[in-house]
Amino acid sequence: MVGDLASAQKHLEELRKICLLPCEEFGDLEREIAEYRMKSGARGFR
């Protein structure tokens, strides 16, 4: 979902619900969203 911050955040929220234990996918996506926000100056819900 390159460049689609809204969809990425929605996906992150779904992962938050299903990853009861720390999961690699959640951490990866969370990190990518943070990097995208820093590079683009975008703000989003959290």
C-alpha cells in the first residue's frame, strides 16, 4: 500500500486487534507508517 496512508493505518488497526502477541508484521507496518509521516509531513489518526 505504497503512498496510501489511510489504508495502511486501517490495516495497522486490524493487526492491533488480531496480534495478541508481538508480531513482526505489526511492528514493520507501524515503523513504515512513522517513516512515511516523517518524510511527507503527513499526520494521521492513531
